[in-house]
Amino acid sequence: MRFSGSEEYVSTEDLTLAVNAAITLERPLLIKGEPGTGKTMLAVQVAKALGLPLLEWHIKSTTKAQQGLYEYDAVSRLRDSQLGDPRVQDIHNYIVKGMLWQAFSRDTPCVLLIDEVDKADIEFPNDLLRELDRMEFYVYETRELVKARQRPIVFITSNNEKELPDAFLRRCFFHYIRFPEKETMEKIVDVHYPKLKKNLLREALEVFFEIREVPGLKKKPSTSELLDWLKLLLSEDIPPEALRSKDRKTIIPPLHGALLKNEQDVHLFERLVFMTRAKNN
Amino acid sequence: MLIDFFFKLKTHKLPVSIKEFLTLLEALQKGVIGSSVDDFYYLSRTTLVKDEANFDKFDRAFAEFWEGVEAIPGIEAEIPLEWLLKQAELTLTDEEKKLIESLGGWEKLMETLKKRLEEQKERHQGGNKWIGTGGTSPFGAYGFNPEGIRIGQKTSRNRSAVKVWDQREYQNLDDSVELGTRNIKVALRRLRKFARQGAPEEFDLENTINSTAKKAYLDIHMRPERRNTVKVLLLLDIGGSMDDHVKLCQEMFSAAKTEFKHLEHFYFHNCLYDFVWKDNRRRHSERTRTWDLLHKYGHDYKVIFVGDATMSPYEILQPGGSIEYFNEEAGAVWVKRMTDVYQKCVWLNPEPEEIWGYRQSVQVMKELMGGRMFPTTIGGLEKAMKVLAK
Ligand SMILES: Nc1ncnc2c1ncn2[C@@H]1O[C@H](COP(=O)(O)OP(=O)(O)OP(=O)(O)O)[C@@H](O)[C@H]1O
Ligand SMILES: [Mg+2]
């Protein structure tokens, strides 16, 4: 099994290699990078390209490692026992399988995405060491050992909100998706809007990268914002000329609200443009 | 050879483990990559480096290592994988041994290479380029080896002009070069640890219900509160000599904010006097009297001063010493009041500890704090947190 990019996802040489290392050695791949650089999308696309089912486990600040394995719904069981439900006899009826268990119990390989691990408590990754390493765990209620029949291909994404423990890192391959430079970005846009006119794309990218350079932005626009913006430009039929000016710094590009989503950033940007304009006059 | 690579990374202070190194060997054996050097570079990076802040360090280490490999005769445009692996097992064929022998022996070859590389490094100090790039090196891929044999020339010409690792694309991610940002991370980790210590328990509803259902009798569960109740009062020196540090400190604590239930911060300038303020832009209009601070925040608050304590001693010790206005009472009096009310009280000083001794004001302040002044280094923060948590 080998991943070699996909029609819908632009993968750089080093990313492809990291994915293949993870597939071959059956170890998790940890992906970091700025927001919107395609971390989540990667797992989706790898699954699609390899024709494998995808299981997604989205982590929140309250997620516990145990929830990925299973949960024992003792409360339902108590209720059932009071209602005299015969199901109560079998404890298996009250064990709810988590994403990891679901992935482990498949006969064929699958892709497992653990999205945004850094959202959880700092102990979370430590609680999954053995599960990800040996791909097995013990169910105390039923006294059974769950062992992966096929080790799933595991992708873990992080936005760097918390440091991950060393022991956890040692067990993973690691890839940092850099913010795409112009050339890669063109390819990414092309994947989403193959019919986009070349000169509109060029102008739009100029504007986009210039806005990213504005100092002091709280949130720089990312790939997703660029794609949203292009969609708007297309639907409003904005011509490339509208994005061009001799001194671009003195115009506010159309529909810039799609690029800058934070009110403070919009103000900052508009102020900068007005200041430049005032200086030039 | 691969072992050399491993040690090269170690000497560059990259935190690589044996486990990860074995993973790399396994990946080579399982044929994850072909024989291109770029692939080898990517593979070793994804296997051995787990923090993008270390990518630049890795690039430099890899460059040095590769210089060494490249200088070995017989190495062509592609990295001979088998050869590398064989090196890992520390065996060489007779043919290879002979080749190296003819060059005065492996040891000598590497020795001379190393010496040359080191010499050159010294000469290059100050610049941001390291050994042997851009054709400036008299030794290595583009030049002559000490034996006077032209080596590796074909190699260099065959490959793309710029090597991936030579581009140093991750330079701006290496946060250890910036003063202190590395420390922020560490500080945060320490603070987090601190925040979790002694966290009181709260009623765990979910677990209680579950367990009660399981056991069929009331089984009450408690758990440590997620966010703890440690109360922190943060007093930050702002302006003047602190300009360099202030952003850093703010970032550090604003990031820590989510970890504490009660974190209050105020600013002062150089030394604490009769008022502080919350918003530096409105420092003249919106002030809080230090007396109010002392009354409002209970003595169970833990107080952290952050400042370089660098000023004229007069500013601490004399009434009217403040450079901003006429203070009726000396700064020392105010600092004393704080340390009297708040048992748990420390001063973090972002200036390096070695220079404290040369600044009288730092000495004075440290004394006022009862010696509880700590540098914003890993060790310093550790100690400070210990004092606060005691
Ligand atoms: N390399 C790429 N090829 C194709 N599309 C991409 C690529 N990178 C990003 N995109 C597009 O950008 C959008 C954002 O991607 P995604 O949600 O995967 O980012 P992310 O890194 O997970 O972001 P976040 O950190 O916010 O979760 C998606 O719509 C995706 O289609
Ligand atoms: Mg995502």
C-alpha cells in the first residue's frame, strides 16, 4: 500500500514520504501546521486514495482517552434492570465501542484520524501510549483483551496548543505542514477551481500573500479563507483588474471580509490602507 | 555511518532517542525510500525530529553529516543505501577497506575531514553559512581532499544545485535563537504543573452516577478540579528597560491564564509605588491604588512580580524617587507591604542572573524580596514555582 497524492489534495514530496513511512511501519503520523494547511484533509484524502474506510475521532477539551476505547453505560443498565428488561443480563449490551475499538475490530485496514489532540487534557496522549503502540487494550468489565486485527493507519493532528509528551512523540512519525508558498498554493487552488482564469488567480494570490504580510494581524488568512474568497470573487464575477492597482497597498480588495474574519484585523488592515493612501496623496 | 549520523545529531543537541533511530533503520530496511538523498533527508527528519522548532538544527546537522559522506570516494549521485546499512552494522567489504586504506585509512580520512571542517567553521564565524556551502569550502564536494585527490565532484554536479537542507527553510521556526521564547514554553509547562498541584477536589457527578449504578449503592466520587483554585496576582514592570522583555512576559502569562481560575495582572514602572494600572495606554487615567490591591486580594493570593529591577537605587529607597511623579512613600515601603501581606511572593527577573551582582538596585530588590528573586530560566522558574507552591 502506497500513497502517492490525490486528485483533490496537493501533497508535497516530504509529506507523501512521511505518510508512506507511517503506512509501511504501521505507526501513527503526527501532523502539525498553521490552521487551514490541510491537516484534517490529509487523512480524508489518504483514505480516499487508498480506498479505505475512514474513522474520525474529533477531540474536544473534555474528551478522555477512555472514550476512544469504550464506555460502560452503567446508568442505562440500572434503569433496564428496574424495568425488568432481559437485555440487562448481558453486560455487552451496555459497552459502547469507541473509535479505537471500532478501528481495531476491522478485518481490513482502515484510516483512523485523531483530530486536534492538543485540545484535550495534557494527560490525554499519555493515556493512549500503549493503545497506539501495541494497538490493544483490556476491557475490565468483560475481561477481554481487544487487539487490532489489522493495525489501522493513524493520523493525529495538532494545532500546537499544548506540548505533547516525549514518550508519545517517540512513537510517531512527525510532519510539519509549512504554509504553502505561491507555487504550491496555485496547485491547491487549481484542485478546487480548475477553471479559474490564470490572471485572476495571479492577482488574487498577490493580494492574498500581501495581506498575510500585514504586521500585527491576529489571524492571518489561511488556505481555507483563500478558497472561500476565490469562490466569492467567482460568484460575484469580479474581474482581475479590480484586484490590480499600481500601488496595491492603497486599495481595499473586494470582499476582503472573507479573508480577514476578525473585526480587529479588518480595522487594522483598513487603517493601514488609508494611511498609505493619505501618505501618497 | 548511520551511527555517525546519530551522534552528529546528538552533538547538535537534537533530542533523538535510540528508539527513533531504530525506527529509522527499520524504515530503511523495509524500503520506505529509494536511494535519493533527498528521500533519506525527509525520512530521517520525519522519524527523528518531532518539533518543527528543531528543523533548522537538524538541517545544519544533516549538512555537516552529508559533507562527510560526500567526501568519501565512490559515493555517486545517489546514496548507496546498502552501504549505509552496512555501515550501521559496522562491516565493510575488503574492497571498500582497501579503498579507504589507500587514502590513509578511514580514521585518518575522517579525522582530517573533521579538522578541516572545524578550521573552516572558525573562519566562517559571524556569517550565517556553515562549512562548505556555496563552493566557498576548500574541502569537500567542490574541492580537494587532504590527499590531493579530487573527490565527489561528479556527485555535486549531478544533483540539483541547492540541497533541501541547505535552504534552511525552517530557520525562523528555531525559537531558541530568540531570547526567551523557548523559556516561555518551558515556563508554561511549569506553571501548568503548578496549577495542578494541590487542586482541591470537586464532586464528580458523572462518575458517582456510574459507579452507583454499577455497585447499586451510593458511591460518591470526587475528582481534582480541572482548573485549580490557585489565585495569582501578577505585577509586571512595564516600559523603560523592560521594553525588551515585556511582551515576552505578557505572552507567557496570558497563555497561562486559562490554567488559573483567578489570575489578575497589573503594571508598574520600575518599582511598586502607591498605584498600579491595568491598561498601559490608559495608565494615567485609570489607576488602581496599591492599597486597594492589598485590601481586595486576600492574603491567599500568590504574588509574582516580573521586572528587571534595573534602576537607580534611589528609585527604590527614597520618597520621591519615582521617575514619573512624586511618591510620598519610598518604593521599598510598598514592596515591604506586599511581602508582609502575601506570604507567597516571588520576583522573576528576565535579566541573566550573572549580571544581577553588578546592579545595586537588583541587589536591593532581591533583599526586599527576602532573596526570592529568580531568573526566567528553566531552573529559575522551577524554583520560583516551588516557593509559591510550598
Ligand atoms: N494541500 C491541499 N490540497 C488541497 N486542498 C487543501 C490543501 N491544503 C488545504 N486545503 C483546503 O483548505 C481547507 C482547510 O483544510 P483543513 O481543514 O484540512 O485544514 P486544517 O489544517 O485541518 O485546519 P485546522 O487547523 O483549522 O483544523 C480545506 O477546504 C482543504 O480543501
Ligand atoms: Mg483540522
